[in-house]
Amino acid sequence: NAGVTQTPKFQVLKTGQSMTLQCAQDMNHNSMYWYRQDPGMGLRLIYYSASEGTTDKGEVPNGYNVSRLNKREFSLRLESAAPSQTSVYFCASASFYEQYFGPGTRLTVT
Amino acid sequence: DQQVKQNSPSLSVQEGRISILNCDYTNSMFDYFLWYKKYPAEGPTFLISISSIKDKNEDGRFTVFLNKSAKHLSLHIVPSQPGDSAVYFCAARDDYKLSFGAGTTVTVRA
């Protein structure tokens, strides 16, 4: 089992460019999540999907969109990247209580 | 407003001694609490958890204590080992979502 996988691992964007971060899990979990981690702020929830076919906003959704493509895959899209979106992005999945995290994507917006 | 707070950004402890990490929360709807461990350039990994109906949970060297009246939980690591050097995040669950503290960086000295 690969667990939770994320692509890409690193990305540099110019302001205004768009990109999609991909996430997949092979644990048959119903719920999936996107977080960003910034220094001194812990992990903040961007969007989540409690089950296939549903998505909801988290704490910091502005500037992002998500798609729950199927039970395995949950993507995060930045339509017009801004320097404030420079961060490390983590995807997670959960069957009930514990969430399992991917290795992260380090995104820099210049 | 941050609902989960870890007021100590860092902790240094000698190998073999006890590490005590603290976490406070404000939301009385939290029903489950978790600790995650994170190494640099990796995703957080689940360490130990406790339900709101319990006051203690133990797993090997790790013990989590919950004081609901004080809205406080702590993680004890005994004995501390060099491999325990990492960032530790406290998290609390409400519905499908986790709220995270800012993290405590633990350094275990030889």
C-alpha cells in the first residue's frame, strides 16, 4: 500500500499562473482533506470532502478550488497563484478518526 | 481564532528523561484528540489519540492525558530517545474536521 500520494513534490509558479495539485489514496477511505502548513501556524484546513461527491470549505478556502474525482482522488486547484499561497500543502485521508497524510507539495509563488 | 493552542514552540530534553508537551483548546464540541509527529520534509504521522470520554491513553513510551474541565491535554514521552526529535502537533476533532495547534519542536540531547 502506498497510502496517500501527492504530486508534484515541488513547484515554482509565477504570480497569476494556475496549477493543480494531485492527491490519491489507496486505503479505501471516505474522507479526504487539503491543508496548508505555514511557519508558526500549524496545519490549516483549506477544503475537505467527507465522502465521494461532496466537498466543503475549511478555514482558508479563498483562492482555491477542489474536485473529488472519485473515492481515491482529491485535487486542489489554484486558478491564479499569489505569493501568499507560497506554502507546503498536505493531502490527508481518513476512514473515521485518524487522518493519514501524504508527503506534501512545496509550492513557491514568485 | 485558533481553537487549539500549543504555547511552547520548542522543548529541549536530555535523552532518557521525560518529555511533556502541552495543548489547550477552547471548543467544547471537540470529541477526539490526537497527537501527530512530523519530521522535516515528510508528512505528519499519527502518534496517539484519546476520546473525550477518557482521561488517559497509553501506547508504549507515549501517554496522553486529557483534562476536560481545564480543556487541556498533554503528551508524555518516557524515556525520550534521539529519534523522538521532531515537531509534535496536537489536533482536535469536531465532526469530520481536525483543528491543529502550531506545533512544538522537540530536541532530544544525547
